Amino acid sequence: MTEPLNSLARLRKAAIRVLFETKFRARLRVTVGSATCENAAGADAVYSRFQELLAGSTIHDVALGRVGCAGKCDMEPVVTVIGTNGVPVKYIRMTPALAEKVFEQHIKGGKPVDALTMRAAANLPCNVERVVSVCHASRCLHRQGLDIEKEFLDGIDRAGLRERVSVTRSACQGLCERGPVAFVYPDNVLYEKLDAEKVGKIVDRHLRDGNIVASYAWTGERLANRFLPIYGDVAFFGKQLRLTLRNCGVIDPESIDEYLAVRGYEAAATVLQKMAPQDVVKAMKKSGLRGRGGGGFSTGLKWEMTAAQKGAQKYIICNADEGDPGAFMDRSTIEGDPHTIIEGLIIGGYAIGASVGFVYIRAEYPLAVQRLETAIAAARKAGFLGTGIFGTERAFDVEIRLGAGAFVCGEETALIHSIEGKRGMPRPRPPYPSVSGLWGCPTCINNVETLANVPVVILDGPEWFSSIGTEKSKGTKVFALAGDVVNTGLIEVPMGTTLRDVVYGIGGGLKGGQELKAVQTGGPAGGCLPASALDTPVDYESLSAAGSIMGSGGMIVIGDSACMVNIARYFLDFTQDESCGKCTPCREGTKRMLEILDRITKGKGVPEDIDKLLRLADVVKKASLCGLGQAAPNPVLSTIRHFRSEYEAHILEKRCPAGVCRDLLSYRIVVAKCVGCGACRKNCPVSCIAGEPKKPHVIDQARCIKCGRCFEVCRFGAVTKG
């Protein structure tokens, strides 16, 4: 038997040698974001065009490759050009035609196309030589009472470096005991325990003269924020701390060599060689890692419960059945870094005594499935899966099972039934899956994000992991940031970050000058928090106390143009449709609630309806069999709690304050503003608008179908909606 770490070291050395010859020796590396969302935006065509341009040229020192999604959804496809000694250049919204321009001017000519870059879109200087990213977490900010960012800016001005050096802010780097800290790249140097004197010397010696001040530099190594040297010069990325998404957008997800080069499978080899199963469980408990699928149950405790069960066969399952509307955290993680999920399963399987792992994933994620299949095959070939893994006598393998799109199969007992070939319906608990799960055997179920954090806990240490976040919510959380926010995409922030920091610090505020009305967290099972709750920390306890939940990680920013009654109706319509129908409270209760909401949005509500909704919600929450039904009323309860006046306007005044609910709308023409152009009359699909040319027009309210076409085409603001 070989020692796992020695065996892994040989494989990593060979992998790095291959990568050096094919990638790192190149003058330039060009990476194209390649995930479902980026491919839908045209990334495949962009990649093909770069291939054609390189094949038709005499250039042989440029390496072209694919990476997973970095998370900047509103700017895809993203193409990154990385030189050997410069700040990486990120091009956004690439097309084949723009790829030609980048190829001619930057790749061939050596001059970046500034107007097409992410930094230009963020109104940042493009031609800088270095970027200083200063930690802006509270503990670094308050250490020594010194404004490190200002010290750098003042020093850079004194040295005349403003055109050559840019200063930005980062999220917590998990080095609080060594703060204040600042990261300088492309040199990839992290300076610790900064004060005014140290900052002055760093500016003079490093930023001006190019000599790293080694005595001030932190020499440790972390898996976290691997993306920072590439993306951290833009606030959207720099203000994040990435553990789950550490490799997404950085490595080729279909290359096991690239995963090995970034310490891939080292955590698995470490536990097999140096740790007993119970030691792994203790490390998970000590880290404070909680399940990221929505329940927030202790990962270590779940592993301990499963490990304690007797039985020749145990299973571990990765729940990748991501069904929340607008959520794509698990999909992007798998598409960008599939090997980290496999490694998490290997470690979890070892800890609980399982020899088989399953990944239960939605069939609607074909690219994620394909990359998982590729990764599993590569891991088997390397000896990380199968019999005698890592040269030991242990056996562990992973299989994929496809879900058919039922939202309820995200619930663990329904998921188990689906893998067994049965209809995906939940069953009463206890017994819990850790006691009697898949085919009656002890089974542990963790979601994608939870398993992706496991290698980080092992290699960076449970103490370090637990230093991030809040007292009861450790580590980071991934969110799919969507809605009426400027910067949409996938983000990862330390637990305890406030909603305000997410919406305005990372999200860039609201689109179109809107005012914030609400933030919806937790998907269809979550709640809508008003603007007054913006300072709520993002952690399990705080969100619950505020009337929402963490959930799996959906976060929708809602502007003042939205109707909160209609928002509640939308989410309840989803959960009612996805109810498996097994238990009466969920099957019938959600249907009755939806009928009431439909009635209210159509102007047929009565004053008693609000109390009926509250009573029904209470019954559904208390009596439903599984988490779907128990959480289904949350959007209704939270909107009544925080936006009751909108319900009352719909019911008592037969008016939708936001002008969204079609049956409550009326379109009228303001005589003083109407010039008689006829645009509204010509575009009306039911010809209910009358009027002579150059004279005010009028809408026949009895015939109007309230389609809004007149409002859309009027160029003079003469048509009102209300």
C-alpha cells in the first residue's frame, strides 16, 4: 500500500509539468467563460472564433482555454486575458466580432481594448500596473484605528503613482488576527499587520520600485479567494470571500490536472493517511459548518449520527436538485468545479463509513451532468474512485442519478424515494435518513455547497473556517443575486454580511433609479424583508428573526415598481404547483390560499381575506408533512407582515398601488397632454380608442382589455396607468 499523499504528490507534479508546457509558459492565457449561462449568451461562438483566429495566425505563444462561470451574469460572455506580469484584463459581453478586435489589438498588438473591459464598465482606470485590495471587513477596519485605504491613497499620490496603481476594497480574507491586510497583484502578495509606516514602505519599495517587502508579507497558504488575483480588481468580485466558488472561473472544469494543481484531492488524501473517521467528524463539528441546502443543520452532527449506525452498507448523497426559481448556485458550482464535489463525497464517505456515493442532479442541467461524468471518469482513472482508492485498501465510488424536475425531490426523503425508482414523495420522520435511508441503509445527504466546503475545512483548518462568519453561522454563503439590482450574478460573502452590503456594496444598488421596496431571500419558501430591514445580517438566526430564511441561497432584490401581493401570489403559485399532493394541509391549504390571492389581485377580495390567509398559513405550516408545505406560506406571511397596506388597497380600494395587477388597472388619456397623434388608437388591439387627428383621444373603459399597449406607445406621457 502506498501512502496517499506521496501518490498524490507524484500525480500533482506530473499535472503541473503538463500545464507548464501547455499553458503557463505562454506569453498570454486567454480564457472564455463556459457555463450554461455563458454559453446561452454566445460563449461557444466566441471560443470558436478565437480558435479560428489563432489557427490562422503565426502566433504560438498564446494558450486558449475554458473556465467555469465567474458569476457576473449581466456581463457575459466574459473573456479574460492574463499576461505573465500584468493585471488580468477582463472583456465583457463578448461576441465573435468583438473577439476579432481583441485578437488584433490586444493579443497581436499588445494593447488592451479598454472600452470593452470590465474595469471600464465599472468606471475604473484600465491601464494600471498594480492593484492594491484593502480588506474592508469590520475587524480590519477597527484594528489600530487606522484608515489603511487612505494611507495607501495618500502614499500613492505622494509617490506620483495614481496613474499606475489602483486601490480597491475586498471582503474579509479570514486573517483577522493578522489584520489590517492588503493584497497586491498581479504580484500575488498579501501584506499583514499594516500600519502607517509599513504602508509607506510598501508604496515606495513595492509599488514604486517593484521590490516586494518580504518581511511584511504573509507566507501562509489558503484555498480561499483563489480567484482574487484574476478578478479582485473589480468591486463586485473583490468584496466577496470565495470558499465554495474558489475555483469557479479560474480553472478548466474538465481538466483534472488543473484541479490537482490547485491542491485538488489533497484534503481527501490527508484524511485517508492521517485522520481516523472520528477525527474527520470532530473537525467538521469544530468548524461549525452547517448544511447549506436550507435547513442549516450541523454537518458534523449529521455525519456523527450516520457514522454511529451499524450496518454493512451506508450511503452518502449529494443533493444537487436545485429547484428554486432564479437559483443557480449548485449548477454553477458543479459546472465550474466538479472535482470539489467528488472530493467532498470521498471525505464524507470515509467519515461515515460509506462505500458508495450518489449525486442526485436535475436532468435540466445537461452541462453540469456532462462535466460530472467527465470528472468521475478522470477520478477513477487516477485511482481516486473505485477499489483501492489513493493506493489504500478502501473502496469508494460515485454514481449519478437524474431527477425529473420535481421541486419536492429536494426534500431528502422524497429524493431517496426517487433514487429508489419510486415516486418522489416525502415520508414522515423519524426515522431520519441517517438511521434508515436509501434502501433502508444509513444515509447521509449533503447539498453541493456543503460538500464544496469540506476540503477547505480539512486543508485550511476548522479553526480558521470557524473564524469566518458569526457565532452560530460559520463560513460563507453563496447567493444568486437577481431582480432589480444593477449587478446580477453569483456571489459569495461571509456570514454576517448585511443585506445592505450585498444590495449596495456588491449589487451596486437598484436599476433605473428605483427605490428599494424589499429583498426576498430563501426562494419560494423564504420571506420578503422591507427596506427597513437592510441592516439585517445574512445568517440563519438573523434572517429567521426578521421573518425570512436563508434557504439554499436565492436573493431577489425588489424595486418600488413591484406589487407585493402579486409577488406572494407568484411564489405560492409555484409551491402549490410543485406540491406532491401526499398530505392534505399542503395539497389543499396552498390551493385555497392561492385562490384567495388570485381573488385579491383581481379586485374581488373582501376584508376577511387577510385573516383567512393568516389562519390557513398557520395550519399549513404546522400540519404539512415536509419542508415544502411547512415553508410555503412564508412569502404570504412576510408580505402581510411588512406590506399589509398593499393588501388593504387591493381589497378596500380595488387599487394596485404599484400598477401591476392587470384587473385593477385603468388606462386614461390626459386631455391636456394628448396631441392627437393617433399612436394609441392605431396600436390598440380591440379598437377601443377613438379620436380625430390632432385632437384629444378617449378610451372606452367598457371595451378596454387593459393590455397596456397605449401606455407603451405614447411618446407624450398622455396615457396614465393606475
